Amino acid sequence: MKIVLVSPNSLLTLRGSEQFVLETSRRFSKAPGVSTEVVTFRRKYATEDLSRLTPDEVKSRLHSIYRFVPPGSWAEFSWLSMRVGGRIRMFDQLNRYMEFVPPRERLIQMLRSADRIYFITWRLEDILAFLPVAFLAGRKRVIAGIHSRMLVRRSDLALLSLWTRLGVLKGVHTLDSQSTKIFQRLPVKVVQVPNDVDCDLFIPGEKSRDKFVVLFAGSASAAKGADLLPAIYASLEEKQSGGIVMWICSSETGQLGREISEWCKGKKDVVFQGWLSRTRMAELYRQASVLLMPSRREVQGLANLEAQATGTPVIASDLPSFRDSIRDGETGFIVREFRAEAFAQKIMELHSIWVKGEAYDMMCRAARKNAIQNFASPSGSEKLLRMISSA
């Protein structure tokens, strides 16, 4: 069985959902009788400016991609592997190419050769635009993977229902209970399978006892609550919280990213880490005292699972996805009020537990246990593969 994974965003960003594409492709390919190919047709996020990356950063991202999927199997990345690999400084040309490339004949050929198509979607418009392409490719079986919170209107559900009756949309994969309730209105199989985490890569380590490290890991966007970081920091200062350090792992591209990067300068207790590889992120999770996720929108949040796998508690906003994956008071805290002061208060509460030692260590062990028992790979990938195979 050949599965084609289609991602409408550039894998160069290597954010959570893009990492999911690479990991899923690799794990599917290990199953007997299964082969995979990956297609991307929108080349970058609006905020991603590749000209700001150093050559080493670009090489690191390309290495991460091609370590999982051979360049020759990519519908659109042959140009990228040839041009960037040989001439690493062609930032302007690369940036223009990554904007948007319409589907080409090779894409249609790939879709025709597929037995199943798994389409990762963050916007409903993407899957609605793609389903006619799958129809033209021979009425291929498409499974929609819902990887973000989205507004779904009755007219959208009517269009999706039409494609199910035409035999194109054969299933919907959701990550959380809220999305499951929305898409269960469709006359098609809806399966909820949460993301899993590599508990062999993200493992506990020795944490610092002389400083309390608050880690933020995510895109510099309002959806991730990155704009709230300065206010949270200011609130912590008002509480005279000595010994608390903030690490920010994010891209400095886009207006908000540049503002946060600039805001970090000159502060001894705030370190802007920038974009990091998964291996380096695993190290920072291990060293951090807590992961802070003040998200406004989040379907699940891989950073949340990765941090818990390393035995690091998580403080997160009150979203359904976090309520499903964080045991409030045991593996971290859910912040009921979306205010900077409320997040700072929970940080101080965890800091007081950290000072005591044993109580904090118990929370770290509970976080690791939660990740292993409920989210350890490859359980999620295996369930998803079974769902795709039966569609």
C-alpha cells in the first residue's frame, strides 16, 4: 500500500505539525508492505523569512528533513535539494520559490499512484481546495488530518459531505475531543488519535538546582501567546522573583518575532535561544524547570508532550487539548484565567514547589509517566496507520 502524505506548508519551518509529517512518514514506511511519499505545495508561512537564516541553520533544517525521507522521493523538493545543497547562499531565489507552486503534472501522477492520501490541514480552505485535485487524480481515497482549531460552518460541512458521497473523502483524523465533535456530523468515519512523542529521544536529565528556568518553545505568534511573554516577565519582576530565568526558543522572523528578540536584549535573566534542532530542544527540555505554554489556540501541542516526556512540568492555558494531556496539579498546571498575572502566579506556585525539592521531583516523575503511558510512540502512528488502511 502506498500512502502519500500531503502538507500544505513548507517543511523547512519544522514546527510541530511539520515534524509530525516527517515522523509519520518514517514510521509508516517501517510497516510491512507500506511505502510513503511526501508532497508540499505551499512553500512557507507568511512570517518565515529564509533570508534571515544563517547557512548553518538552513543546512540543519535540510538535514533534518532528508534524514527521514530521501530527496528523490519528493515531488517538489528536487529543486530545493539541488540548489540549496550546492549553493547555500541563494536565499532570495529560495524565498521566492517557497511562496507558492501550483500543482504540477508530477503531483497528479503521484496522487494517481497512491492507494491512500493523508492530507494534513490547518485551514479548512486547504482541504476543500485539495479534494477536487484528488478527484481529478482518479477519485483517490483521502483522509483529512485536522491539526488546528478551525471555524467550521454549515456550508463547509455540506461541501465535505458532498465529497464523502463522491467517494473521495473517506475519513477524518482528529487530535482532540472538540474537533471530533465537530466533524462527527459528517457521514464518514472520524477517529481521534492524539499525537505521540518519542520517549527515547525526549528523556529526563539532571536539572539545575541553583536557578528556576521557565522555557517557552513555539512560534512567535499570538496563537502561541508569545506576545504575552513581556507582561508575564514584568509580573514576575513585580513579585520580586529572584533566581527565575526565562529561555525563549522561537524564530525571530515576522514582526512579533523581531519584537521579542529585541525585547530580550540587555536582560540578564532572559535568553533568546532562537530556532533549535530537536536534539538541542530535548536538551533544553531536560534542563528547564517548567515549560510555559500561554497558547490561545492549540489542538494538542507537541512541545507539551515533549516536555513531559523529559520529566518537565507544563504550565498551560485552559484549552481542551491541554486539559486532555496535562493532569492539573500533578504534571503541571492549567491556568484558568488568560492573563499575564495568572500565568506568573502559577509560575511562582511551581517555583515554591521546586524549592521544596521532593514535591517537585514527584511532579517531574508524574509528567514522564503520563507521557509514557498515554502518548509514547509509536502507539499513535500505529493507530493512525490502521485507520488509514481501513478507510
